[in-house]
Amino acid sequence: MHKHEVTELLSRHGLKPEKRFGQNFLIDANILNKIVDSAEVTDNDLVIEVGPGLGVLTKELAVRAKRVISIEIDKKLLSVLEQELYGFSNITLIQGDAMRLDIKKIIDDARLQEKIQCVKIVANLPYNITTPFICTCLEQELGIERIVVMVQKEAAERFLAKPGTKAYGAATLTASCFANAQLIATVPPSCFYPAPDVTSAITRFDVFARPIIPAVNRAFVFEVVRAAFAMRRKTLVNCLTLLAFTKPQIITALESVGIDANVRGETLSLPQFEQLAMVLIALPSQ
């Protein structure tokens, strides 16, 4: 769908892009194909899409998938989508906020009804929900095989960052616990209408069958991670006092796993955070 087609369609329905919903409609067919191709959608797949917009990506997914469930927050777009997607019997539209809906129940119900095992999330995500939505889907262990999303380039960099870099943080560690993340392509603003103020990126997450950190330890490990990045300019020792441990306890714990007491959180890998958390959890809190 070209820019003039988007504007004509919106005008016909008396609509315009809603900035509060992060509506930037994809108008580049090559980029659209990159998203669908990198998701490797097959006719055995259930695909969850968030923010279908005008249904351009939805149609391409429906051609390849067994079932597509598209979640759209904007009530005004539903009538447009119903018209644009008319004739596709394998598309289910849900009006609602993806951050408030029970995605697990939606997936479980569809699996039961359609007898589908393989689930993928493929979307041109509204950028205001990118990080919390992806992290939530990974943390809930929904049985998803793959996530392929268009996100703001800065968000992609946070998921893909290496220890010691400015972008490295809690989102990086969450992604690395649950999936192998990779950059598929960067996407300039000109590929959207209206053009956003930022460069975008197609990012793919291949979800592990088992998370790196077992469930029994995971909650506390990520408490340590969140504390470590709560005050980025401070050393790890100072940050971890937020968890009610004394500085001497924290220093002893760091030294026991071979970590210098003066380091900051962004220098630690996920295995190092797990090692540190296991030592800390054995200490009495103050």
C-alpha cells in the first residue's frame, strides 16, 4: 500500500493517524516482505499480530498462516480492518490494549480450537509498548517459537547490546535469558506514513525451548538485575544496597564470584548475574 492509498483510505473513513497510539503505517512492500519472510510463517502456524493498522501486514500473514489473531487498540480502525480483510476466514480481530489483554489465554484458546502447536508473534509494534510487550511475552513463557517485530532502532539496540555498552541493560538480559535476538534490517522513516522521527529496525527473537535461568532462581536473579541498573552511574555495590544487603555483604558476595567491587552493572553477563544472585540469596537480609 502506497502513501496515497493510505491517505485516501483514511480520508474515506474520516480518519487520520493517531499519535497517541503510535500509528505509523508501513508503506514499503520490500520491508513488509522482509518481516514475513524472516518470521518463516507456515500453514501450521498461529500468528499473533499487535497493531494491524490498515491490515497490510495482516493480509500477508493470513496468506501463509493457519490462523492470524490481530489485536488493535483503536476502535475507529476496526471498521476499516473489517472491510480491508473481508474474505479472509482465518483472521480474528480483537479490539483491545495488548498490554492489558490476557495473551496467554488468547493463545491457549486458539491452540485448542485450531489444534495448532506453533505460535509466532509478528507485528509492526506501536513503539510506545515495544520493550514491555516483548519482555512480558518472553517472561510469561507462552510457548512462542519466534517473535519478529518492527521496533524503534534504539529499542532493538537495547535487546542486542553487549556488556559494557550504553544500551546494555535489563531488557538485554531479559531477551538473552529467553531467546536469541538478531537484527534483520534497519528501516528508514520514509518507509512509513506518517514518517516517524526515528529509524526503525526489524528484530527477530528465536525463543529457547528452556530459558537460560531456571524458574526457581529467575525471580531473584532479575531483582538483582533491576537493582543493578536502577542507578546506572553508581557502582554495583551501591546499587545492590536497594535489596537490603549491607555493603560489606555485597563486596564479599562479589569477591566470592570473582567480580571487582568497583564495577557497574552494565559490565556483567547474564551468567555472572546468576552466580552473584545465588550467593546473595544465601545471605541473611538486614
